[in-house]
Amino acid sequence: MSKIIELIFDFVSPNAYLIWQPIKALAAKHDATILVTPTFLGGMHKLTGNAPPFVRDADVKGKNDYSMLEMNRFIQKHGLTKFKMNPKFPFNTITLQRMLVALAPDERGALVEALLPGIWEQGLDVTDAEALGKILQDGGFDAEALFAKTQDPAVKQGLMDNTDHAVERGAFGIPTMYVDGEMYFGKERLEQIDEQLSA
């Protein structure tokens, strides 16, 4: 039976982009399956009292500068040099997250693949429905149907339930991963996940 890496995910996090290719490579190495669980990071922050690091650490001398240094080291190590901070960051991803919820679990990875480059390499304005729709269509999705599903009460509730459940399990930020019931937070935990999958 294939092992599962559950990825608690929201498109708004730059670290969600940065971990995607490395976690895919790790899953392939161990013949594991990535299960994308869409949550709403803004809701997670509200429920946990957390805040984006650049806001939370703004008054700590040197901390955000060091975080950028570590981010650039990670980018270089994993060859993610197309990454660019989205000019609209932080942006509201509730529509995108509902789209993920509306899809079957085995279809979510394809939507992640379709949207991450637009958001974190090409500076997509996620509130531009026309531009977003084009990327969805180019990725093989029925954009009109996906947009419609974001207004489905069951989909809206599903995203809220996912967010609540993630917090109940201990998650407080993105990316959070679960392997064999063990929680790992942050892109820097890839080595630990590798060890867990090897056990």
C-alpha cells in the first residue's frame, strides 16, 4: 500500500509554492501519494492567533532578513529560480481554495500544478477572473464550472470544515504535512519526512 503525504495547502503561501516540487520528488522517491487538503490560511491564523511571519516578526531586528536568506538558500538548493514574490501578496485565495475543495482528491494536484506557476512565477492577479479562467482552461479545467462550484454551499462548508479540522489536529500554518499521523511544519522538514518515509 502506497504511503500518503498529506499536505495542508493554501495557494497564498509562498512556501506552498516552494515545497511543491521538492515534496513531489520526495513522494516519487518513496512511491508515496500526495494528498492535498485545501484550507484557508486566513481562517487558520484567526483560529490559532498566528500571523504571517513578515508581519509577526516585523519588529524583531534581523529576523525577516534572515528568513529571506534561508528562503533564497532553499530556492537555490532545489532549483526554484523562477520564483517571484507576487506583487499582490497577500491576496485572498478563498475562490481558489474552494476550487480545490470542489475537485476529487486525485484531481487537486493537477490544479495546484496549473496555478502555482501563474501565481508565483508570472505574478497572476488571482482576483482577475479572466486571467485566472485562461490558466484554468489551459490546464485542462472547465473554468466556468469551477467558478460556479465555488458558490456551492457544500463546497463553502467543506473549506471551513477542512480549516477547522486542520487546526484541531495542531496545524497553524502552511505548509503542514502529515505522514503516518506525524505532523511536520515548514519546508525545512523535508529531511525529517524523508526519514519517516524510510522507516
